[in-house]
Amino acid sequence: MPTPIHRALALPAAIAALFAASQPAGATAPAAAAAAHPRAGFAAARPASAAASASASASASASASASGASETRIEVVGRALRMDDARNRIQTQTGASAYQIDQTAIASMPAGANAGLNQIILQAPEVAQDSFGQFHVRGEHNGVQYRVNGVVLPEGISGFGQSFDPRLISSVSLITGALPAEYGLRTAGIIDIQTKSGAADPGGSVSLYGGSHGTLQPSANYAGGSDNLSYFISVDALRNDLGIESPDGRANPIHDRTTQYHSFGYIDDVLDDRNRVGLMVGTANGRFQIPNRAGLQPALGLSVGGVSAYDSAALNESQREVTDFAALSWLHTDGALAVQTSLIARGSSLAYQPDWLGDLLYNGIAQQATKKNAAFALQSDGSYRLDARHTLRGGLYLQSDRSTSTTTAQVLPVDALGNPTSEQPLTIADNSAKTEQITSLYLQDEYKPVPSLTLNYGLRYDGYSAYTNGHQFSPRLNIVWQASPALTLHGGYSRYLSPPPFELVGSETVSKFVGTTAAPPVGRADTPQAERAHYLDLGAQLRLSSAIGIGIDTYYKQSRHLIDEGQFGAPIILTPFNFRDGRQAGVELSLDYAGKALAGYANLAFQSARGRGIESAQFNFPQAELDYIATHYIDLDHEQKITGAAGLSYRRGGTRVSGDLTFGSGLRASLTLPDGSTIPNGAHLPFHAQLNLGLSHEFKTGIDRSVTLRLDLINALDRVYEIRDGTGVGVGAPQYGPRRGVFAGITFGF
């Protein structure tokens, strides 16, 4: 977590001294009691020696005394940092596992900030790669919540696009495990983003990056401020011919172009020593061609207007995704009290455009689908340091969102035996709209009976009303014991309630498609329910030295109405469904090293994720699958038994050499037995690994000015590996990892 000393290293020591002097007596950084990986990624801030700090402090103090402008600047930045610290004290991770990657670590990765946020998160423990840019945390299909500067962003609709550009990130943490009471609704992992700010690190950059797959990626960002006002803005665009994974393993897929645009802005005004207002806005807009496989012909034996043959390479399907969000926040701090209240809005839409003839011949249905969701929320969180032993935290979250679904489908009529009775398509419209309401409240106490022991206990209430209704009081308990200066032990229990992802719930009227080529395998369509789970987590972190740390973390989750998601049909819109029972367990091992020039990390995880009895959205599944899963636990399609990542970065002067490796034992696939029967998710795809390499050099061209050149090799060994083979529960099509790509970039910093 971003502790005061980490921030101090990025500022003149005089500012650091001013900031440190302002802290309440006995105050500690939020991460002090957390089970965190303090040097996650390639590198994190390293405390300077006492002599160096004293020398820097004397030098900075002399400079500040010589200039009234410098004194003003120091005071402005110090006030902004005090506000940041007050905001961070509101949010705790006591007892959870927090894996942090800062902007230095991002810059050290091959591709750096040009990589997608999903590629950065893949470096964290037990994060498995999937198709469509998805990733899975601890055996969960989705269940990830995004927070930006402490603000919860309501869920949006997306298939391929990334909402956040890494250039806006000061640090990002993946928080997992038995979460404290302030975290709810989506609990597989919290992606906590702290954005850059113009207060502490003014300046900007302009960059151009590109290479293989027709990639071209310009970007620009700037941070600055005046008096008590600071701001940060970032814009970027991306165009390439590998917008989605290749469906057949070729280096340059057919019909896979994408154009994407991102923008983000953050501005805050420190009104006085106790109050700050901030506004952030962002947008992501992406267009994606759906890639094609070559050499296929329709296999259903259908004919439309006399046409029955259709080259698969000629299919022309596309999808557009748009996300906009904004949040207005007010932060108030008064001694031991800190409160942040935010008004939040998020709008998102997804539109799938079919190949009307081709989709009908290949799938028996061609469906134009549009989903939209508009969400508005109020979030208020506060902390109060009651005394040296107790820190109280509490808050509320209210959300209302409206989801609309518009589909127009073309199908062919069939007789009782399933044979087409006409070559003229029928048009079926199936539209719906629904409103969801969410109410969440929590109260917790962080209690230190002795300096080496921290207890965090609390109670959370979540209630929702949408396609289904539900509510639950959820107790939480976390314990962190500093057994020695080098050894930290933690454990926790959490009760969870996770509503089904409202914006994705399928509303298809099954009866409308009876008697057509799109008739569902079964006629049952129960509505997805909220998942209810018990979660246990135990772990330990050991600092072997100031540079080397190791960790182990174990977890077990037992759930009712386990939520999973699948892709059914041509539109790339995931549909949620429930398993009646779910069990997930795993072990994570981690290692980090931060030397003066060399830094690195490695993690290895083992997991089991299983479910039994599909009890909602049954019309998407063949009856044979439903019957088998009703009485057998099966591995979840996104389970990967073994997952790992590792990276090294070496810097000398302005030159940095880096490499990272991700690997896994393969996601699940269906297993066909000798008698022709199938075990759903009974097999897994082969082991895969991807090695990326990077080289960069920074040329100083003046005070606060630089030019950085970089060269990256993605999948350096050109390993052809399959992410999905098109089989398994809720798996729609095959996808392969990226082939070898060579990329280069230039960045002008100022």
C-alpha cells in the first residue's frame, strides 16, 4: 500500500518532513496491519538510509528557505498528501492479502503502460488468463470490483474492452482473501486503483507505440496544478489487427481489427486544511471485428433463399462497447475523523451486429443484440480513531441502475422433427427493461489489544432487488499477528452475499423460439440468484532481509448458488447462471526481491474450483449436461489447477532490461469417453507459458525533460497455445494466445 514513506521518496525531503509531522500521534499507515506484499511487481520504493535522509532534508530545507515560492509549493503538496493519507486511512485491508503494483513496476514490464490493465493484473498471484481479455481470480469467473481513489465503480457491460488505461495509475492493488466488512457485492478480488495527481508529480508525456499485428498506439498525459488545485488528464488510442484472440492460432487472424479510445481526467481542490473536493471522469470506446476461422462451411444443413454454402472466412460480425463514468467526491478530515462521500454515475452499452446470412446458416439464428445499463450511486465511508487501540470504520452504499436489452433475431421455422419448413427467415423481437436497487451498510472496529496483534471485526448488510431479491447480514473477522519483526501471520473469516450481475442477466423469452432453428435444448429458464458463501483464509509473510520476502496464503470457500458465467450464442455477451453448490480452495506461494539495480518477483498457485447442480438459465444447456451436473461435482470451466507468474528487471543508469513469464496448466475442456458420452469440464487444455522481454533507455534532454525509447518482444519464444478449445460448460468458441510480436515506442517526457 502507498505508505507515507513511499510517497516521501518521490518528493523533496522537506515535504516529507512536513507531511510526517502532520500525522496524528500513534497513527499508522493502512498497510501496517495488512497481509500485504510490500514490494509487489518489479520494484517498490526503498527506504533511504538515515544519513542520506538527513543530508537531503538539510539541502531541501536550505533551498526552501531561499525561496518563498518553494515554501508555498511545499505547503500545498504537503496538504494534498495529508488529504491522500486521510482518504487511505478510511480504507483498510487488515487480514486480507493485498498485492500492489506501482507505476515503477508497470514501467518495468515489457510493453510498460502500453499493456492492458488485464495484462498487469496477470502478474499477481493466482490470476488465470482467459479469452476475450478476461482473467479469473482464485477460481472465480468474475466477481471483481473496481475502486478508483476509494470510489466504487458500479459494474458495466463489456466483452473485450478495457475501461482503464495503465497510464493513469499511480499504483494498483489486487485485494483478495477474507475481506473486511467495507468490501462487498463483488468479493473475488478488489482492484484498487490510485490515480496519478498533479500535486506531487507534475509533468507529462507524449508517446507513440506500435509494431506487429498492425498496432499503432498514440497517447498523452499531463499532470499539473495551481495553488490548491491539481489535475491529471490522460488520452490514448489503439488500432491493431489482433483485437480479440486468434480462433485458430494464426499470427494474423482473419477479420480481427479493433479501434479503441480511452480518456480520463481527475481534478481536486483542497478547500482548506480539512476539506477537499475531487471530480473524476472517464470514457472507453471500442469497436471490434469478430475474428473468423478459415476453411469451414455450415454444418446444420440449412438453406436460406437458396443459399446453403458460406465461406467462414467471409463472416462479418462486429461488436461495439462504450463505457462512461464520473464521480464527484468530498473528503473531510478533522483530527481522528476522516469521511469521504461520493456521487457516482456509470453508463455502458454493448451492441453486437451479426452477419445476417452467415450467422443463420452456421448457428440457426442471427441476432442483433444491444444491452445498455445506466447506474447511479451514493457512497460514504468514514473512519474515526477512537483511541490508541480502536479505530472505527463505517459506511453505506446505495445504487440504482436501469438495464435495457433489445434483440432482433432471424430464425427458420421447423416441424416437430426439427426439419426446416421454409427458407424464408422469421423475425423475432425480444426486448426487456428492469431496474435494480442495492443497499449496503457496514460497521467495523480495528482493535489492537497489544502492539503486535490486530483484530478487525465487523458486520455488513447487503440487500438487493432486481430480477430476484435477497439480503444478508454478513459477519467478518480478521486477525493479524506480528510474530516477529520479520514474520507476519494472518487469518480471517468472511460471510459473503453476491447478487447476480444484473446488467448481464439473460431475459430471453424461451417460448418465442419454440418451433424454430433456435429452439432451446430445454424449456426451463429460472432466474439467477444471489450467491451466499463462507470464506476462510490463512497466510504468512516472512521478510528474509530488507530486499527479500516470501509468502504463503491458503483459502477455502463454500457457497450456495455459486455464480458462474458463460458465452452462449454468437453475441459475445456473457450470461450468468448458478450452480446449486460450490467449493473452491487453493494455496498461493510468492517471492519478491528488490535490490538496488535488480528487482523481481515470482508466484505459484494451486487451486480447485468445483460446482454441482445448475439451477438457473437452464435453457442454455443440453439436457445431458444438466442431468450429469445435477448429481456430480464438476470442475468449473475457468479453473486452472496450476497458475504462475514471474518477472525480473535490471536497471543501470537510464537503461532497463526486463522480462516476465506467465504460465498455467490450462483451463477446462469437455472429456469425451470411449462410449461417446461426455464429462463436462472433465479435461483440461495443455500447459502453456508466455515469455515477454523488454528493453528501454531514457535519455535526459534537460531539466525535467527526457526521451525514452523502448523495444518489446511479446511471446518471445512464439509458443502456440490454446486458451479455449470451444468445449466446456458455457464456452462458445476456441481462442489462442498471441503469437510473437515485436513492438517499439518513443516517449517524450516533460
